Amino acid sequence: MNLTSPTPNYDLPIDLNAERQVLGILIKHPTQVDKIIDRLRPTHFMDLAHRRIYEIILELYHKQGRISYTQIYNRLRADTVTDNPAELLIGLTESFVSLGELEPSIFQLIYKEGIRRLVKASDTIKSMALDPDFDDLEEIQARAQELIFSASQSGANQGDDAKNLLEVLNKCYLNLVQRREGLEDSYGLSVRYPSIDGMTTGFKKKDLIILAARPSMGKTALALNMVSNVAKRDIPVLIFSLEMDDEQLGDRIVLAELFSHKADGEHAVTSHEYQTKLSDEQFFLTQQVFNELYHLPISIVDKRGLTVTEIRAKARKFKAEHPNLGLIVIDYLQLVKPPGDSNRSWSLIVGEMVRELRDLAGELDVPLILLSQLNRGVESRESKRPMMSDLRDSGNIEEFADVVMFLYRDDYYYPEMAQEKGTEGLVEIIFAKQRKGPTGTVKLRFIKEYTRFIEEYS
């Protein structure tokens, strides 16, 4: 056999015997190609002649739906990969004993290719880290995370993507039984607001939830309240705060919890008092609240100007360290830094960022709540209740979102009328879109001083 192309890099992990066995079986038993076509790529074959033969097999299969020894031989004769195609093919067909060698050989090729990807990613990271032209450590770290995560996913999704109906219905039936028995795992993630949970049956894994409102309407407060309710069940939550720093969020979480003690008739601690000086009784109560919150598995990234790439890298790292991550919150979309090399319209850029964040939710298998501003157009209308078209820089936000929630308060726009009607603090949670549930409106009451939402009947 005479290869006209350079020989493969044998310093990388390689199994030439497994390559020969897979190709030999395909040539002698062409019907086996259906078991392999979605599992192996040309890059799984390191020997250049082997890789070219597999490429020919793929081309024939996709064009004709079948392969044969004669077709492969004729293609090789017109190719430059070998001077003696007959000798090459005979050597391959004599390289296996039985069809039982197919699955072990496929496994070996997938394993070796995965190791090669990790080695190459490591080499790229080393070169990038030592390159004097790269002087942004955080950019290098983000790129390294992306490379390693991508390499580690090699082969993870290999296999048959098509699921038969029996398999699908078995899972559906199991969920049905669990719901009938009242098992919480059969629903989505509960945020412990019955009115919201009733509309959503819990936020579903892989879903992108848009929580949008005008500034100071309470969207960050509601998100933090839901985060605390989730974390109190020992479910890790990751928050990306692109506007407030970690201390501001911490103070808000403490204040929201202090409201519960006020409601129980204990010494009240107002927002103003918390920020100034407390009495001995108030200080003791606040210490108690701190002790109750210390153990909550809430993590905060409070860096401004993060790109989607950086958010993805940090979220992947957190997921690797906390496999039971239950929720991600990003506050908020318009503060995510766009890519710097794009000449597209701002609307398209925002739409692309939203799509990537939805992909991140799917990749990490968690619901992701993305806060968003509404545009000023709502202010000029007679009816101030938000609509889909009010999503600021909407692009494809509504298209990619699985759930879209708007907040609306009468007292935000009409304080005197709200006082007369008794709707002060009453907040409408408008479900404008639910891919897996109904649309409609539920109501909560917002205790602004404590940044706390409570059920209206409370």
C-alpha cells in the first residue's frame, strides 16, 4: 500500500486494528452501515487511507442508500490515496473474524477520538496561554472552558437519535403515574408561589423563561424571591448579576426574609433601619435571619460586561462542580455584552444572544430565567399592560423563549387611582407565552420596602 498523503500523527492515541475491522465489516457486510452512519465520522479514522475509504462509503450511502465492494473499488481507482486499491481492500476484508467485533471496534474508535480531542484542546490552551498577543486572562479562561467542555462532549451524543413510540410513551406513562401519586419530581421546578406554579406546573428543565418589565417594576425582586424559595430546598442556584453587586443582592435577600418575621408579629426591621442603626432586639432578629440564610446554595457572579461566551463558560464550570444545579438567573439581557466583531443589526444580535442562552439551558439541563427590559413604547399607550411587541430589542426573543412573563402594577403608572381602588402593591404576572402551558394572568402583592412578593390572599 502506497499512501501519497502524509502518514498520521502516531503520537496521538490511535487503534489501527479497530479501524481496519470496522471498514472490513462494512465492505463484506454493507447492510451494517445503518448501525454506524450516525456514530462515526471520518475524523474517527486516523489512517488517511482508512479515512478516505470511510468518506467514500458515506458519499455512496447518502447518494444511493447502499454501498458495494465494486463501487468502493472503482472510486479508489480514481483516487490518489493508494496505488493498489485491490490489495488495500483485500487486507481490510481479511482483518476481522466475526460481526461480533463491530461494536467493540466502534467503541474503541469513539474512545480514541475523544482522547485526541482532549489532547488537542489542551495543546491549544497551552499555545494560547503562552502567546504574548493574548493578554486578557479572563478571555483565555473563557476560551479554555469552552474548548475543554466541547472536547469532553465528544461522543456523548453518539448513537441513535430516533426514539420509537413505545420508548416515548413509557416515559410519558411513568410521568403520568408520578403526577397521580403527587410526586414532586414529575413536575417542573416549583418556585413556591402557588399562583405561578399553578400556571406553569413548575419551570421545566431546558426552558428559557423571560421575565420582563419596565425599570423598578420589581422583576429583580421577584427573581430573587423565587431563587430563595428554590435554594431553601437545597437546590443550587447560579445568579449572573450584570447590574447590582453581590452585596446589594445579599441585602435584598435578607430584607425579603425579614418581612416573614414582621408578618409573624416580631420586632419589625424596616429597610431604612436595616441600612442605618438597629436596636438590640432588631439586631438579634437580623442575626437570626443571617444564620437562616448562610446555608442556602446560592452563588452569585456580579461582574458587569460579560459576553454570552463568558456566561456559558462560567455556567459550565459551575455545573461541573455542582451537578445538581437547579436554576440559572441572568439579570438582565440588555446588559449582556454583545460580540465585538458583528456588523449585523442590534435586533439580530440580541436575538442570537437569546438563542445561545436557550441553548445553554438545554445543554446544562436546567431552567434559565432571563430578565429583560421593556421598551418605552408602553409608556405612550393608553393601556400600559405589556405586550410581546414591548420586549426591548425584541429580535427573536419571543420566538426562542419557552415562557414569557410580564409584570404590571397600577400604582406604577397611576398611584392615586391605585390608592383609591386599593390596588397599591398589587402586581399582575402576565403569562404572555407558554410553550407547554396556558397563557393568562395571576396576581401577587409586592411589599416594596422589603422587596418581597407574597400571594394576594396572604
